[in-house]
Amino acid sequence: MIKVLFICLGNICRSPMAEFTLKHIVTQRGIAHQFEIASAATSTEEIWNGIGNPIYPPARKELEKHGIPYDENKRAVQLKKADYDYYDYLIGMDAMNIRDMERITGHRGGKISMLLSYTGSNAGISDPWYSGNFDETYRDVVKGCTAFLEFLHKEGKL
Ligand code: 4NP
């Protein structure tokens, strides 16, 4: 089982988009049984009294536009230190996520990476919460997820 945790600031836009996009791709390829995929936030911005917000409606719309199913019951949860031991890949969206992931988990490098790094880029995925550009986020997420699967294949993990 390859355990993947996607991470962004709020866990209502980019990381759930990556979670459900990768779930969809591996389902289509018939390899979903080889994966456990989830997502989490670095912040508590979208978590109130311990209850996380659902996926942001424009992010849902973007997934729907591309025929990607998502879980209506997904709620924002915060990354915790123990997640580092449980997951094999902790994949952040931008450089700020990476710094926060390092602070929360107490680890640097190792299982921690940035999604677009699998495409050979050191760019972050811009936050649609601020940019409003969910289409651009979706395209970057697909590029990153596809490249991540290629990476796993090259590593002999698939
Ligand atoms: P995300 O976007 O990190 O892609 O989920 C954000 C959503 C909410 C906030 C920040 C970023 N916020 O500050 O509430």
C-alpha cells in the first residue's frame, strides 16, 4: 500500500483537489487498491471547534467540470506529527506549506515533497483561495499527480 497525504494551507481547495484527482486517476488505471490517499491542512483556518469545513464550493465545481468524483463528507483536518510516520509521501502545494510541514512533523526532506517537483519544476501551486483561478490549479494538480505516478513507476513502486 502506497500511502499519500496531500497538504495545503486550508485543506478546502488545493489538497482536496489533488486527493480526489489522484484517486480518480488511479481508479481509472485500475490501481486504486494499491493506494491510500488523503489530504490535510497546515493551518486551523478552516477548522472551528475541531470541526473542519467541507471542500470549498468553487473547488467542487472545478472537480465536477472534469468529471472527478469527491466525498461530500470530506472535512478539513490539520496535519499532525504522527502523520509523518504513517504516510509514505507527504506532498505540499507550495514553499510555505513545506516550511509548515517541516515545523509540524519535525522532519525535513525525506517523505516531504512539493507536488510540482515531480514535473521537474520548483514552482508552487498558486492558492485559488486568493487567485480565484481554480482552472489553473486543476491543471497544475493534474500535471503533478500524473508526474508523481510516473515517478512511482520509475522507482519500481508500481
Ligand atoms: P487551500 O486554500 O490552502 O488551497 O485550501 C485556502 C483556503 C482557506 C484559507 C487559505 C487557503 N484560509 O485562510 O481560510
